[in-house]
Amino acid sequence: MLAIAKRKNVQGNEACALGAIAAGCRFFAGYPITPSSEVAEGMARELFAVGGVFVQMEDEIASMGAIVGASMGGKKSMTATSGPGFSLKQENLGYAAMTETPCVVVNVMRGGPSTGMPTRPGQGDIMQARWGTHGDHPIIVLSPASVGEIYSETVRAFNLSEALRVPVVLLYDETIGHLMETIDLTPPPPETIVERKWAKGDKDGFLPYAETDDLVPEMARPGDGYRVHTTGLTHDERGFPTQVPEKASRAVERLLEKLDHHAELIESYEEIDCGDADVVITAIGITARAARRAIKNLRAKGIKAGVFRPITLWPFPEAAFSKAVEGAKSVLVAEMNAGQLATEIERICGGEPGVVRLNRIGGEVITPAQIEKSVEEVLK
Amino acid sequence: MNIEPHVSAEQFDVREYMRLDLFPHFLCPGCGHGMALRAMMWALYENEISMDKLAVVSGIGCSGRLGAYIDSNTFHTTHGRPLAFATGLALARPDLHVVVITGDGDCLAIGGNHLIHACRRNLNMTCLMLNNEVYGMTGGQVSPTTSTDRYTTTTPYGNYEPVFDSCKLAEAAGAGFVGREVTMQVPTLKDLIRQAFDYNGFSFVEIISDCTEIFGRKNQLGESAEMILSQKAATRPDSYGTKVDEPFRPNPLKTGVLVRSERPEYRAVNYQGKKSK
Ligand SMILES: Cc1ncc(C[n+]2csc(CCOP(=O)(O)OP(=O)(O)O)c2C)c(N)n1
Ligand code: SF4
Ligand SMILES: [Mg+2]
């Protein structure tokens, strides 16, 4: 293991690299982009010490391809990027979802669209993280809100990805990525680190995409004698392309059901003072931290406000959220975009309670004062 | 390895290397890709490469679909990106013998950047590019290697864009091994592929294939046999020296081994024990 002091003042992006190493990541491919480059730089340094492989590829498409290739070979793999690069990764990210190849993709959000504001924070990739690649596909998106949480959520990202054979996106804004905080870097206990279910049984007639009780098929490691075919084409249980409607629909259905089936394992959120709240603020990342401060100030003024923060952003923790906002008069969705999470919250609430939006897109974070003002207006 | 040209056709049974349960295959009658596949599997046989230790990574196209027929670890990836996937796989698993199967569109158009950098890195793998001068799978559109004036569905007045010489490109980008061959003599092609497999570094082989059904028909190039004969006539086998090749001009595409350098393989440099900066 790494020789690191347990408590250390580190940057968010660095914590991501350290979390990845602790989770067993042994392959990183990336392409420099602000504000994520420190993740690659951290991996270039740390992987070497543990005998892993770091490679800077020619672009983000290649980086995404390379980590999927390395994962197909059996290594826990990660890449990191920001908006423009995340767009480029989408096709191969869909390939990972379709072929059920575990991998972790970090997206440190900057202002968008297009080249946008490379050095300024944004939260405009919430919907792209869910629907960036084409077709109905499963994906898990985790959104940490502190340096310590980047470390622990990176570990969780690998564990979920390996356990469920699904790509996991770690999504946080530039502010969190560049924040320095003192965190506990004690490596997670070895027994909590999840290793992929490798095929061990009969090689003859092995079905790489068999229907199993947990909907997660065993993966065949190349070289072990299974001689499996892997394709992004819609495939049957044997892994070969199919156009039989029943088989083709089942192939995609199982991918989607897989996440439903493991919802409990995937779900994660933080709830503060929602029980008696008249207004529940929903936010992620740095905005959730502003919300936390805001409710403290509001409560001091006698205004009952709470925070619901999804840590697993997708699939959205719908049931927990519904419960948290049960008695509330309003939900305030605060986000650094023109209103992305709000559309999901409005869908869940269906008008009851009412949803109010607080958006900011100029590259500045949302302040506690802005949130307090919005809450006070809502209650007027 | 000094590869003696020889024909072991009697012992070699291609069926042992194939997923026969996937037959009938999807290739059109006369498609050159089939011969390329046969040559590749023959080379595997003669080089005694274990099918369990082989990993075939292919892109999207008629060429890319070939992988599925090989009874091995086969990865049918995304259009243009097989070299990127293969780079990750080869770095993660140095014990595997990695072979990429790609097309002219896959490798030179959408995947051109990956080819350049794969050549530069010189990571141990073999890239077999099946050049049929056209986008076969999508119905016959122009590709970076479509000859001047040829008709395709997107060059209805004839192709007016210049043509890539993929071997020169690979050489300039630093590929350690570069070769080209037509499919007419499968044993010759097989011998070239064997040398590519044997090379420690990035080996690039352009296989001149023929898309009979779409490109051939559109340009009235005749049946498969005629197409292959004219391909052969348009090449200049390196091994025949300079005199004999005269009649083959004016389109002297060189065949045979074109580059074999002693460049260090990607992982040859060992930085273990070095201090970081
Ligand atoms: C991103 C993307 N763009 C376009 C396509 C459509 N497409 C499939 S195969 C192909 C061209 C294949 O041509 P080539 O690589 O020469 O292979 P061939 O079929 O001739 O063997 C294209 C454009 C695709 N699958 N993915
Ligand atoms: S379309 Fe052309 S390249 Fe594709 S299988 Fe048919 S002949 Fe071969
Ligand atoms: Mg082609």
C-alpha cells in the first residue's frame, strides 16, 4: 500500500486518484483537460508505485477505449475528464454499458456548453451524465460534495462498477475538485473491496450473458479458456449479435433491470432536517454545501428548511426523496445550470409539493445568501 | 524468426480455428475479406499461437465483423477505435497476443489518429488493415483509399480526392514493422502476417482486399477473380527487385515487408526505481 499519513490536506482531484488506488484501480488512460488534469497527474505518479499502468492517450475517445480494453483484460480502470472530453467519451461509454465492462469515468464539471469556462465551476452535465450516450442504457452517477467524499465515493464507484458490471460516473464540480481539505486517507478494509465475479466453471457452453438471479453475469477473463465474443451489437446470451426481437429486447431489459434489482446497494443520499421542513432544498456538490449553511441561518431565523442531497445522483433516490419532502410546502432545487435536476424533481413531485428553481450559470457558485433569499421568497 | 516460405496447407484445417456454429457467414460471394481471414488463421497455426492466448480486437465494418468467426477471445469494438481498445488490453495483459482487424475507413478515416499514435508508441500488437477502397458495410461510400475517379455512392461523378498510402503513413508515424500484400496468393499473405505476428512492437499490414459486391459492381471491375488479378497487376512485389517490376507500373504499390526497424518496443524502457519529479 501507499506510504501516506492517515490524515492529510489534499485537493479533491488528488483524493480521487488516491481513492482509485485504494479501490484497486491499476489502469488509467486520460487526456489533459481543466479542471480534471490533477486526477491524471495523481494517477501517473501513484500507479507507478503499485505496478499499475498509466497512459496518456491521443484524445478522450482513445482514453475511454483504452480503459474499457484494459478492463476487458481484467484490470480495474479509470479515466478522468471535463465537459468537452466527457462528450467525446460517450460512444465508448455506451459500449461499456452494453458489454457490461466495469469502468469508472470522472467528470469534473466546468462551465458549458462547448469550451465554455474551463476554469470556472458548473453543474451543467447532470443530464449528460445520465443520457449522454445513445440508446436506453444503465449508468450509475455519484456526486460527492467534499474532498473526503471524493475519496470514499471513488472507492464506492469501483465497488459498484465491479459488482454490477456497469460503468460508474463520478460527477463533481470544479470547486469541489480544486478544494483542499484535510481528510482521513485510511485505506478501506480489504474485505470491503469488491472484486469482479470471474467465470470459473465449465468452459463448454459457457454463456457470457446468462440470465442469473442477480442479473449480473460472470465475466470471462481472456486467457482463461472461455473464448468469448464481446460486441456492442445487441447480443444474445452467447454474446453473438441477434436480431430476434424477443432476445434483443430482453438483452436491453436485463441491463436496465439490473440496476432496479440492486437499487438498495446503489442508493445513497444525505438528508438534513427534512422531517419538519416547510422547504426542502435539493442540490449536489458545492451547491449542497451552500444549502447546508443556508438552512442553519434560516433555522436561526425560525424558518424550517432542510436539505436533501442525492449522493447517488442516477438512478435518482426517488423513494427516499419523496419521503423526505412529504410534509414540505415547497422544494427548492438549487443548481449551477439552467435547470436540469429540477426537471427530474418536478417529475417526481408531480405538482405536490411545488418545485421552485434557483439557477446560476455565469461560472459563480450559488451562495448561502442566495438560497436563503429564495427560501424566504417561496414562503412569502 | 526467419520465416521460410512454405505451404502447410495439408495439415492446416481452418475449421479448427473458427466458430462454425455461426455459419453461414455474412460475407458476399467473392469478398476478399474471407481470404484475408484465412491467411490470418493460417499464420496463427504456423506461428503456433494459442487461441486461448490470442485476443482479436476489431472495429466496425465488414472487416470488423470477421472477428466473430475466430474461435478465440474476440472483441468487436466501436467504429475506428479498435486500436484504442487494443492499446488498453495489451498494456493490461502483456501475456496476450493482440491482433487488430480493421478496415480502410475504420483505420484511416475515423480511426486515423489512433493509427498514428499506435505506430508512434510501438506497443506490441499487429494491425491488419483490410483495404477494399470503400465503406463496404454501409453500402459503398468513398473512403480515404478509394482510387481517383472511382465511383461510389457518395462520389457519383467519380472520386476527386487524393488517396492515402497507409503504409507510408504508418512508416512516417514510426511503426516498427510495415507490410502490404494482396489476397491473390494466400500463402504469400500468410507469410507476411507471420512476420508481423513475430515482430516485437507495432506491426502494420495493409491487405489489399476486394469488395466485389458493391465496389466491384459499381465500377464494373468484374468478378472476384478479375478484381484480384488487376490488384496483383497494380502492385510491385519488393522481393522481385527492380527490373521485373517495370511492367507493373504505373501504379506501383509496393508489396512485401516495407519496414522492419529495431526500434525498442513500448515497454522496453524500464523506469523502475527512478525518482518522480
Ligand atoms: C461512429 C460511427 N460512425 C459511422 C458508423 C457507420 N459505419 C459502419 S461501418 C462504416 C465504414 C466501414 O468501412 P471500412 O472500415 O472500410 O470497412 P469495410 O466494411 O469496408 O470492411 C461506417 C461508416 C458507425 N458504425 N459508427
Ligand atoms: S459489402 Fe463488400 S466488403 Fe462487405 S462483405 Fe460484401 S463484398 Fe465484402
Ligand atoms: Mg473498406
